[in-house]
Amino acid sequence: MTRADILFVNGKVHTVDPDDKVVSALAVADGVIHAVGGREEVEERIAGAERVVDLRGGTLLPGINDSHLHAVNTGYNAPPFSVDLNYPTVSSIVDCVAAVKERAAETAAGEWIVGVGWDTGYLKECVEDPTRQPTRQDLDAATREHPVFLHDFSRHTAWVNSAALAKAGIDRDTPTPPGSVIARDADGEPTGLLAEGAAVMVEKLLPPITVELSKAAILSTVAKLSRLGITSLTEPGLGPGGNEGIMGMGENGLHAYRELLLERQLRVRLSALLYVDETGNGFETFKRGLDSFVPPESPDERFCKVIGVKLFADGIPPQKTAWMHDEYLGGGFGGLVVGGEDDAERLRELQKMISYAHSLGHQVGTHVTGDRGNDVVVEAYAQAVREAPREDSRHYVIHGDFITAQALRICREEGFGANFNPTIKWTIADLEKEMVGEERAAYEWPYRSAIDAGVTVSSSSDSPVTEPDWRQGVATMMLREAKADGEVSGPGERITLAEAIRTYTINPAWQDFAEGWKGSLEVGKVADLCVLEQDLEAIDPHEIADVDVAMTMIDGEVAFERASVA
């Protein structure tokens, strides 16, 4: 009989097995789950334990899997690497300018100043007057001796100064890339706001993030993740397509993960999607990139594995660049961000990218948000499978904000997945009403519809777009607006606690092709655990976001522990 390394008792152990069974005890031995059940049942299966943890009525979950999180970028986008422009650190354009001016005073002339996080929804001047937007002249007042590049909270829009525009050669005669925005004044001059591919025109001029800087950024992020009970993540886009810029999507990120694993410093499980070509190009450059790039070999694929390819189809709703069937309030339909002269050509290019990646055996994860965008991406997945039949491709939509009933049906039939972002929903719910109206905004990220349709849905933060706080995500999913129509009412897109937990555990494990060895608390699976100090079933959903993580365990080793743990 085996002696357990650690025995958890007196709690709510959510096994996340096929029946969502909740028990009271769990034993870990040699890095795996050795026994699960009632306390007496578990103790009968072990020869004692080196340590016994009294959960005191708290919750034990599988380790949380944030299935779309930019770990390199999350670390790099925080001080001291970048200027912090998040609310409430800054709450006005004046604050942003002051922060840039302060950084300029300690930065050599000619060097780039990079900042991240500003949001017009929180900038005083923009709130008071929606026609007032950040401008290059604002930043010119802070410095003319440094090119300045400031990503907004979404990382889809950049605010730059005149020096940055000049370096990129962007002026009144510069054509706007497909699916992009170059904001212009009444005279046609760029105002300093650039969205999508237009922002990339400047971003590609920034100094690359080195392997050593990537390692430091990853370690900073992983320390935060451990405190949140997160044991697995998907880094959605590492490769040569991101070598230029500050999104941390370059191939140096892959080398950094590998080195940290070899140095035994990597305390999170990584699944990576390859990003082999810049946004805005077509099939031929994508093919060359995919054919020529060979990822570094992983010494342990359970901790570091490339599982697929990342593509970009359209933009995002707040910038009105998501490709929609119906117009945004105020006009516009958005569009694809793939290279091509018109929508038809861009769609053909996207279809060829998907088919080619599929034919090589890759899983494909595609950034797509608009309803029309989701329809064409999911149909392109299905077309690729018809052309080159392959069982269990597990292609999936990334974000999938306005995925339609038609697309959900195809996902169910073909075994495709959806990766939703509840913390972004919580952050921008009110803003979306201004873009698409109340009815479409209420539907955005349709959890209930997707689950009822039989689609495997995973949840993620898209950090650093939002904090990687899955607790807020669970609360958001449980508190979605109810649907009312005369005498008929229902849950709308609201889901249950058990369903929400699955989207952060076993469903992301499915996305990783790893549900056989992680994602649930079943005998023989790895001991990746998240311990919470309260019983999630016994508290109001509004309180879930404030429940403390007491312990995080990965592969049977404690990665984080509060002093309060018995």
C-alpha cells in the first residue's frame, strides 16, 4: 500500500469527472492523484500520509488552465519594462502624458518609450466628450526626442507621437492596410491613433524582446499565476511572425520557455500556438513562414508543447473591426485583416491558410470575433476537413464573441471548439452596447447557447487584456443577464457553477489534447490542484471573485501556499 505525500480532507473536492462528482477527500502520491472519495474511503487506500491538509470546508479544484494567455506579454507589459497606463493608475489623457514625460526624463534621446493599458472608457477627457480622442499632439507635449508607442488595453489600437509616425513613414498619403484604421483629422493628417495592421506598421520598428527579457517576463507572470491557482496556459502565438514588436509573440518566447524548463524554473504547463506571419499578409507569406520555421525541441511535452497554429481573421468589436453581418451603431461592418484587395480575395486567402495548416496536421486556433467572421472561419475549418479528412482536429475559434447558431452547429458536428473570454465580457459589457446595441451585446460570448449546442467551450483571460483572474470569470458566467420576453423568461447566456468550472479545467485540457492526464481530479491524473478557502457552492456568485486561493500544486509539488493553510 502506498503512503501518500499529501492528503486533503474535510472539503468540497470538485472532481470534474463526467458526472461532476463532489467528494470530501483526495490523496496525492508521486505527483499523481492516488485516491479520491470520502475520507474513510481514501484513507483505506493509503498507508498514511506525510502531510494532512484540513480544507476546513473549502474547495479543491483541478489546477486552473487559462487557455488563452500571453505570458511573455503580460510580464513585459508591466513595470519596469513598460509604462503602466492602466486604470486607476491613469484616469486621464493628462495622466498618460505625465507618465510618458516622466519616463522620457530617464530615457536616452532617440530611444523608444513603450506603454500599455490606456482605455478611452476611463480617460476623463474622453468620457466627458466622446469626440475627444488621444492625439499625437498630446504625446508631443511630453517628448519630441523619443518615439512613443502606447498600446491600449485591447492591444489592437496604438497611440503614437509624431516621432513614431515619422519613423514608420505614416503621413496623409499612406494607404490604410486592410481591416485597419489610421485615424485622420479634417486635413487628412494622421491623428496618432492606429488600429490593427496600421499599429503593426509602427510596432514592428520597436526593439525585439530578447530571450533573457522573455524569461524574466515569463517568471514574473508565472509567479502571479501561481497565486491564482493557475497551473496550465496556452500562449497563443509564439514564432517568427511576432519577432518585431512588443506583443511577446516572437520565437524568442519559445526558446525562453525551453530554457526555463531545462533550468527547472518553469512552474506552469505550456501549450503554444505558432505565429509564423504578420497580420495583414496573405497565404504565400504564411506558407513560407510555416514551412521554414522549426520550433525548438521540448525536453518534456507535458510542460512545454507546440500544439498548433494561430491565425487572425478579423479585429475586435470595440474598434468596429470585427466582421459583422449587420451594421454597427453608427455604421460599418468591419472586415477581415488578411491580405487581399477585397473581402472575397481576403476570404480566399484565409481559407487557404486554414486548409494548408490543417493538411500539415496542425490544430488551428483563429482569432475571430464578428458573427460573419465566425461563420466563414468555422466553415473554412469544415472545408479543410472535407478536403483532407482527419479525425479529431480540434480546431477552435479564439474569442468567438458573436458566434452564430449555424457556426455552433458545425462546431458540434465536426468536433471544433470555442474559446471565450468572460473577464473581457465583465470589463466591456457596457461599452459593447454602444457599438452593437443591447440585444447583440447581451448575446456576446454565448455560453448557454454554445454548451446547449454540444460545443466544448473553454474560458480564458487573454491576459494582459484582462487580469488572469478566473474567479471573476466564473462569477461573470454565473451572473449573465436573464432573458425576458413578455411572460417568458430564462437564463439568457448564464451557466451554472459546475459548467463554469469545466470551462477552466477539463475543457481546456481537451483543447490541449490532454484530457486523458490532466483537467480533472481522477485517479492516475497529474496532481495539478487549486485550493480555495471557501465553499464555492455555499456563497453568492458575486462573492466568488474575492475568494482567496490557499494553495496551488503542480505535478505534486506546492507552487504557492498561504500561511493560513493547515
